[in-house]
Amino acid sequence: MAAKPMLHYFNGRGRMEPIRWLLAAAGVEFEETFIDTPEDFEKLKNDGSLMFQQVPMVEIDGMKLVQSRAILNYIAAKHNLYGKDTKERALYGIFPAVLSRINRNNLGPSLGDPDRVGGS
């Protein structure tokens, strides 16, 4: 059995939430490691895990994927959730565009936000 995908993000919804939704829709169990401190984030950046020095990051199938759309596209294609033809793919393509707009209005938690989910 393949290892469960490991999700790396802040302890909140933000840009990781659509990835969680898609994994759940595909019936894929996953694990999460939360970035709780600036030191946690620096560790990921310094060990070479983060292309572009950004999260979310998902470890899946021996890869460390970043960029929400790339992660969503990979999961959708792998689990046959990408549409059977170009028409379905175009309709499914609306989902990331809507999420992008939502994310612009509510980027979710950050390490500098004392009111973030799980914050102290």
C-alpha cells in the first residue's frame, strides 16, 4: 500500500482546504503536519522541501508538490476526477477559478495573525 499523502500547511483552512476536499472526494486518507511557528516554516524552507518557498505543500507519490492548482490537478488526474472529455474538464476548471477568488478575499491563517485558527 502506498504511503498516505502528507499535507504541510498552517493550522487552518486557507489554501489547503480545497486539497483536503479533493482528497476526501477521492476517498484518500491523508496525514497533516501543521506549521505552528516561524521556525517550523524556516525548517521546511531550509531543508529544500519547498519549491518557491511556499505552502501548501503535499508529499505524494515520492514528490513534494507546491502550488495549489498543480496539486489539485495531480490529485484529480490520479483519481479520475478530472473529467472524461474536454467539456467536463472545462466545467471542472471552473472550480479552481472560484476557489482562487475566495482565497483572494480570505487567505486564511498566517503565522503573523494572532487570531488564526489554533493561535495563542
